Amino acid sequence: MENNAETPTFVTPQKRRLAYHLTDGTGPAVVFLGGFKSDMQGTKAVFLEKWASDSGRAFLRFDYSGHGESGEEFTDGCIGDWFEDACAAIGLLAGKVVLVGSSMGGWISLLIARELPERVAGLVTIAAAPDFTEDGMWNSFTDEQMAELMAGQVALPSDYGAPYIITKRLIEEGRERLVLRDPLPLPFPVRFLQGTADADVDMSVALRLLDHAEGPDMRLTLVDGADHRFSDDECLDLIRVSVEDVLGRVG
């Protein structure tokens, strides 16, 4: 690990430099996994960090490669790279962790649960977007967009700023990381949170995930009128309550 003047960083086994913030405290540590093109300075991540600090709970937030303060270019990345980044970040911690995955981070957290179940004590997802590169992007592309993508990349409009540049690699590699096509055991406490007014991840995705996954303690909470950001005071409090509920069940 290395520190710069502002944010500590570490280098992953794949030689990508990631920025992170680690709050010391008791375990299991809570790990926040952000969304597509988001970063660890987002409202939910910072809110949970303060909650963890006030509670004496270990907490980790970080930026995937190509996001926030981490190295690499966003357009060089893909779901597999960001999954590897998350695994490397968890490697900074001892023992089991409780994952809190927002949007794409929900997909990443499900990949971790599938590939590293021995490290996961519990899971909370917020507007989880599993398989979105296939179901939310590729399957909705026009013939023209598909042709552009197969030539290298396509630009998609975004409600959050500049257009998203979607690469051929992102789509094709994402097909190797799908979680809704094969069995998905989640043998620990799981809380799925979803807003009914989410324009980016339809409520049907949350229902499909709940129906598809297998586990002894899974619950889905729908919040009427909540959007994809899921960041107003009531939503933030629900995230806190859900994390505390999971932690209470795992010790």
C-alpha cells in the first residue's frame, strides 16, 4: 500500500492502482461497492462511512479502476476487471465481510458471493443491476447501435452528465460474468432494496433476482417513489437499518 497527499492507494495483483478509504473498527467489516461510473465520494458511501465511524465498525470504500481517484481509463475496464478490483480491495481486510452493493456494485457483490463465498458474511444490495450489460444494454440496442458497438464502441446518453462510452469489450466480457442464468446460492443474510420509480433498473430486475437466488434468509424491500439514486434521508436510513439487520444476524 502507498499513500499520496490525499488518498491512500494500493496496487492490485493485476497492477491496477486503486484509491480507497478504510475506517478501523470491529468486524465483520462493511464494504461498499459503487455503481457504473460512480465513485467512493457518493452520498451512500460517505453516509455509511460516518455510520461505521460512529458505530466503531470497520468500513471500506474504494474506487474501481477507471473510476474516481483510481488509475486506468474507464473505457479500458469491464465487469471482470472491476470484480478483480473488488476482490483485491477485500483482500485488504481480515475475516468475513458484509457487502453493500449499489447498482453495478450489486452485480459485483453477487459475483463475489458466488466466487468467494467463504469471505462473505452478509449482503445488502441497492438497486442491484445484475447482468445489465446484456439485459439492459445489448438487448435494448438498435441495429445501428449494435453495428457501432461491434466496430469498437457506442455512446449512450446519460442522466448523470456526459454520455457513457460503451465498449465492445464491456459487452462481450460481461457475458462471461452473468449471474441470472445459472444457480446463485446466497447462504447468508441478504437484503435487496429497490425503488419503484427507478428509471435505470426496473423493479422487475429486483423481483427476478429474488426469485432466482437461493438462500435461507433473503428479503426484498420496495420503496414507493424512490429513484435510482436511493439517497434521500429515508432511503439512507433504510440502508443503515438493513446493514444493521444483517450484522445483527451474523454477529
